[in-house]
Amino acid sequence: MSQILHPKIYDPDRYLISTIVHKPAGKGPYPAVVILPGFSDGKDEIHYTTLAELLCEDGYLVVRFDPTGIGE
């Protein structure tokens, strides 16, 4: 079973970047994918969430986040 993690990551100005990490089941190492949302999208858009879940099921560690000023 995969895990969903919510690490606290800060930008250089110490603003919190809302981040979600999908960690596959089993022992790593895992190949990683970073999902970069578009101009007005955030990490919780359904197409990013679905993509992250599918990649995680295939054994990828997936990171998705909200760009500064968008989402959380």
C-alpha cells in the first residue's frame, strides 16, 4: 500500500510550499517524478491527483505542490 506524505518545505523567503508526496509500497529506491502545475493550476486538480496515483501504483515516488500564490 502506498503512503501519502505532507512534508514541510519552505522557499528561500521561508514561505511554506504546500506539498504532497506519493510514496509507493515496498522498499526503495524509487524513480521520482515531480509534477509541475500549470499557470493557474494547483496540486489538487483532479488530473494531477490521478496522474500521481497512477504513477505511484507503477512504483514511482511522486511529488506535487502548489506554486507560490496558487492553492494553499
